[in-house]
Amino acid sequence: MSPVPSTAGRKSKTAPSSKRRRGERRSEESNEQRADTSGEEERANTIPPLGARIRTRLGEKGTGSLLLVIRAGLIFASCSFGYVVAMFAAVTLVPNTFLMVAAGTGVGPASPLETQLMHWLTPSLFLIGLIFVLVLVVVRWSWRVQSRLGEKVRHALSGEETGR
């Protein structure tokens, strides 16, 4: 077996020049990447907003019709959501509230009427009134959300500035 000469002590003349070439290639590649991204930014800045593109494609009447369809869909979604919340409260929360109060007080149908009114019906009606108010708050919130979304769509389709 012959000994392999060690290159640890020798200096290579090609090493610095190859490192320089690699560095030059990297800088050229990074310059090209910067040029590509700046071109993308310029293209992104020149693309008109979606509302303007829809207005040019559909025209004034088509844009009005699209706005009407979107607003009707938002109103339908808001009303459907309110209906689901109200039905959930009526079918699930109200009966469970009556049962919870009846189990907590120990008042049953055999108890005197005054006891039933005072210990069972009055607290139950109070809690059901709170549930009713909560349902109204949720429905009002959903109506406000659909109104805000409808206004945003109207501003976008008409080309107005929203001011925000």
C-alpha cells in the first residue's frame, strides 16, 4: 500500500478563484431574483381591483344585478342563521330550563299552585326571558354583520373609497 500524499500543507491556487466565482454567481442570481420580484411587484400594482374588473366585464346593469344577488344572499343567510338560533333556543334551551328549575326546586305537579308559581314558573319565565334577549342580541349582531358586508360589496362594486 502506497502512502497517499497529504494536501493539508499545500495551498491551492484554484481555491480562492473558485470561491470568487461562486460568490459572483450567487450575487448574479440574487440580482436576477431581485429583478424578478420587482417586476412582480410592478405587475401586482398595475392589476386593477376586483370591483373594477367586474364593472368592466359586466357593465353598469350587470354590476347592479350582481350587487342585488349578493345582498339578497346575505339577507337570506342572516335570516336563516337567526331562524336556526331561535329554533335551537325554543326546542333545546327552554325545555331544559324548565326541567332544571323543576329539579332544583323539587316542586312538582302535586304541589299547591302558589308554590308552583313562586318556586317554579316565575324563575323559569325569568330565565326564558333572558334566553329570548340573548337570541335577539345574536340575531341583531348577524344582521349588522350582513349589513356591513353588503356595504363593503357595494363600495367595491361601485368603485367608491370606504374611508378606512
